[in-house]
Amino acid sequence: MKRTPFHKILIANRGEIALRIMRTARRLGFGVVAVYSDADRGALHVREADQAVRIGEALPSQSYLRIDAIIAAAKATGASAVHPGYGFLAENEDFAQACRDVGLVFIGPSPEAIRAMGNKAGAKDIMQKVGVPCVPGYQGADQSDAVMLAEAKKIGFPVMIKAVAGGGGRGMRLVSNAETFPDALRSARSEAQGAFGDPTVILERAIVEPRHIEIQVFGDRYGNAVHLGERDCSVQRRHQKLIEEAPSPKVTPQLRARMGAIAVAAIKSIGYEGAGTLEFLLDASGEFYFMEMNTRLQVEHPVTEAITGLDLVQLQLRIAGGEPLGLQQDDIKFSGHAIEVRLCSEDARADFMPQSGRMALWQMPDGIRVEHALQSGSEIPPFYDSMIAKLISHGASRDEARAKLICGLEQMVAFGVTTNQTFLMTSLRHPAFARGEATTAFIGQHRDELLVRRDVSSDIALAALLLYVTDPHAPPWRSGRTLAATFPIPIRIEFDSGAHDLEITRERDGGYVASFDGNEHRFEIDELGRDTIRFRSNGLMETVRFLRDGDRLYISHRGDTISVRNLTLAAPATAVSNGGDGKIRAAMNGRVVAVLVKQGERVEAGQPVMTLEAMKMEHVHTASISGTISAIDVAEGEQVTTGKIVVEIEAA
């Protein structure tokens, strides 16, 4: 055996994956070192480590992507191994080589394997040579606009544009026709350059409504390799996964054995070491096509751990230390069903717009596995991925796992930054998902149903009641009848960017009436605590969590997080334009990656004028009116805040 022992591990990542790696490393007796950017100075993964080293400023390119700073941090702390986690440098061959050059154990595959499989074009060539079915497409060296358009026409629309490096949906575009191809190509290249430092893309025929199936594999330096079954990652938005499960509802034992054997043969052909995932598209007929290989641990690895009982990080550490895999394929047993959802700081009703800010109250449920690195008061910066937690359930059946996960999502509390909590619950409850029928088209097909909002009048009334009874200047609430005079108290609140005027009346019997829009909502309060209220309305008793944070009130009601602002004593606000005045405002905190117009240029309404990057995704801002560009108020590379005027247009 060729051993490569190590005793202290530097984790070249942040957030929940850094804490996840620390947990297993400490259990096995390893010391752990964290690295952090200025934005993460007070982060939980920094405080939990034995040692932590600052490696740069907030932007990824100035911190977590700095190979020299990470190598220097390992040397300074005496770390003898580096775990890259996922994202950032996890699939960077130069990083793996730099670790090798200075004698650090890289907990992952060799630089040669990353180079071979990390490039989508090269990986497809390797797979085709060993007989793995691949999606037809173009991965040539000629990247000129004319050639790319010609090749797309040869393939036939719809086509997929994919960044040749990296993953996570960045640099990926689905194009339905030749007219929109040039803009999509430009956008994909820009995003790929920003995310991976390489604008090269490939083209693939778009498989209509496939399932996204991936096979988890492990190999060691002695030629042993196994697969740990499949994960179904079909529920996606912007080509990024939101819900993953194992096993797939549509993969039979025979298909699993076939796909697994192909995956194992593929990694054996290149002498692969460590954890890896081969990703496939499975069409309606049962045929599957290789897409790419991720030469790292995956975000969704917990569902595989749940059904196999294996610790995948432990396997990584053992293999990196030179131990044999210690598993034969027959040793892998599957038990039950597991589902994972990615809780993201984004507004699903605003086209999944990333959100950043301070998480005022953060409480995760008991009874299911949760991977996160937040606590009440944590800041969510705009520079990194929008995923802030993973919730994982395991049950004897798929229905049991799904029910446990829905219950966990209902119990969690995230006040202060908008998340996709409600969207995830709605998706899990949807009949198509419940039947196991979700494909990659699931969100697109059912978008209106998944985003529909229930009648919010009772929520508005409840918010007004809570603002009234928790006002620090109001008489303290007491149960029972009252002799106080009963006259209506006016309250004005902001909900969903709209203002609502209500009146709250305390009745003689001790109940309350919230009146607005000609309707009355009656409440009887049974108990009012510091952060909970138990009340009855229309014969139904409920208990909800709430938090007053300045002029904001947050309520967790039936799994929905409601945020309202008290405008009762606020001065009349000047109306905020949505761009109709020709002023284009940043829709989120982010970095300007492209200014697409010049001063004096004529533009039409709807024409792209600027691209903003937030949480690793690009968002194109368009002209709200037709006219002439009168001012450009930002520069490429500049970090902007939500609402900042970025481009001004003088109406025609």
C-alpha cells in the first residue's frame, strides 16, 4: 500500500459544507482549519474550526478562489491535507496540482483525473471511447459565433449551451430557436467566464422533459471501484437542483445495475480516486445519455448516505490517506427512501431573485437532518451561492420521507431574509411530485400552481392584530372580558409592497375584530407569549411564531413566512418608480458584470441594458421605456445595492 498520512485538514470552503466536513474529520481524530473572506469573518464555520485564516476580500475571486492564499494558510497552520468541499476550487486541476507540488494531500481525485473529466468536451470523448452513450452535440475548438450558430442549426433546436468547465447550472442556457441563440450564447459565455474563468462552451441536443439521474461512484488508488446507486435530481430552476432523492422513482433495479456498471467501468478506465458523480439524462423511453462528471462530493450526498448508511466524507478521507476502499459492490445495500431540499435565500415569486441581508431569527426543525451554518443574527452576503441550508428526510417509503420533510419545512423558522420555504413545501405536495412523475420540466410546467398564493386576507388581519397587541406603548394584553372603551384603532401596514388600512377593535367579551376591505376577521387570544400567539378564529385554534424587528413584523403561519411593515406612524412615502421614469434600478445586491449599452445609444423597451451577478447567477436588466441612454451610473465590476439607479433613459 502507498499511504499518504495526514493529521490536520484545511477546508477550502465555507458554510454548511465546511461544517459537514469538520464533523466527520473531528470524529476520526483530525484537526480542522477554516479559511474565510472578509464577508465571513463572523461565520459559524470560522468559529467552529480549531484555527481560521483570512484569505482575502468578500468576492470569491479575491478570497476562496485564491490558490496561493489557501496554500499559504495550510503552511501557516501546519495542515497536511486540503478538502475542497464543492464549488469554488473543488474541480480545479491547478489547485489539486498546487497541493501536490507543496506536499499537501488533496482530498479528491488527481489533477490528471480532474483535467480528464472536469472538461465537458473531453469527458464526452472519453465516455464515448468506453461505450457510454452521450448526448449528440458539438464540442469543437472553433468557438466563433458563426460556427456555433451553424452547429446549433445542424443539431436542431432546441439546443443546450453549456460551459465546458464547472457546473451548478452556471453558463448553461436552453435555446429554442436561432433568433435568440446569439444573445443566449453571449450570456452563457459571460457567466462561464465570471464563474470559471473560461468562456468556452459546448452545444448539446436538448432532450425533451428528461429526468436528471446521477450515479455516485468511489474509486481508490488500487483499482477498486463501486457505485452507491442513483439520485434523482430532476426538480430544478435555472438548471440548478432544488429537490433530490434516492432512489429514483423511475429507475428499476435492472436499470440501476446497468447505469452503475457503466459508471464504474468509466472511472476504472482513468484510474479515478475518491468520490465522483456521473450525470445522465434519462428519457421517457428509458434510454440514458451521459452529460458530465463531477469530480467531487455533491451537495446532495446526504440522501445517498441515508439509504446506504455510509459516511461519504469518511470514505473520502480514508481513500486520500491511501487506504483501500474496503467495499465490494455486493456490500452496498439500500434501505428506504431519502429526499433533500435546498433552502435558498431567494424570492420564488420574483423569478427566484437572490436575497441577502440579516437573518433575524433562524430555527431549524428537529427529527430530520439539517445541514446549515447559520444562526439568528447571521448575515447572508450577496457574493456566494443562494443555498443556505439543506433539509434531508429518510423514511421506509417515499411517501413517509416526503411527509417528514413537509413537516420539517412547516416547523422551521427563517425571519429576516426571504427564502423558498413555501415553494419547496408546495412542490413536495404537488400531485405530480407525489406520484414520482417530476421531470426537469416540472417547475416550468406547474409554475403557476407552485407559486399561487392562498387568500392572504386572514394573514393581513393577523398581522394587524399582532402589531396592535405587541405594541410596546399599548396596554398589556390580558385574557377575559374588558371594561375599557371599545373604539376602533387604525393601523396601516405594508404587505407585498402594497399598503393596507385596517381597524382593530377590542370587544367587551375580550375578543378582537380586524376590519378592512369591508370584511371583519374575529380573533380570540388564548395566550400571548414573547414570540408565540395562540388564538382562535372561525372555530379554528392555531399557534404561530412571530418576531418584531424594528418596524418589521415576521409571522410563521402554516409554513408560510409573512413579512409586514408598520406604516401607521410613518410619514407618507414617495412612490418608488418601477422604471417607468426611465431610471433602471438594481433588482438586488450584486456585481455589475456587463454594461450592454453606451451613453447616447437608442434603445427599445425590453432591450437588455445591464447584467448583474448575484449569488453566482446572472440577471439581465432591461430598458423599461424606449428612448436614448442619458446616463450610465455604474461601471463593470462595481458592487451595487438593491434599488441603486444603474442606467437612465430619456424617453423618445
